Amino acid sequence: MKPVRSKKEMQAELDKQVRDFVEHGGNIDQVERGQTGLDREKPWVNPFKSTESEKSQPRTPVPEVVAAIDARKSTAKKPKAKYNKPKKKWILDDFGEPVRWVWSDQADD
């Protein structure tokens, strides 16, 4: 079984990695709260498009396909006969305490 690391262990490991990074000449820039890494001069690029020049493709209306799907949905299927499953029924003593249970085939027992 893979050992589970606690939150304190993960935080200690992360602190050690940061210290090692700074000791080996790394630099950590302080950023003011609320600042963003996006360039204000460049417009936002949709990450789901492969290129900036790619335009949305026009949609092709397919009312006959939608109508066929709706027609299949509206065909009512005959409801299956509901099978009454046996139910567990408790046998109680004179004080209302359960003594044992039995299976009952009738739902209104």
C-alpha cells in the first residue's frame, strides 16, 4: 500500500524545495495582490481555439434529425408489470421490541 503523506509533510517538503531553489541562486519575485500575469495590451485569447485567426464554424441546421430524435422519444413504451418484491417484516413482542423478522410477499401486511 502506498504511504499517505500528511499535509504537514507536504508543506515541509515544499518549504525545503523553495529554500534549495533560493540557495542555488534562484530568485522569487514578489507580486502585489490582485495583479495578473496577462498582458493588458494583448487581447484575451480563447484557449480552446488552435490559432488566433481561427473563426467559429457556422452551425448547420438539421431540423429533420431533431424531429426524428423527438419522435423516438415520444413513442410510449408499455409499462412493465410491477413485480412486488418480498418485504422484510419485523415481529414485535408485547413491549414493541423487535424479536425477529420474516419475509412477507404481500405489501400491505
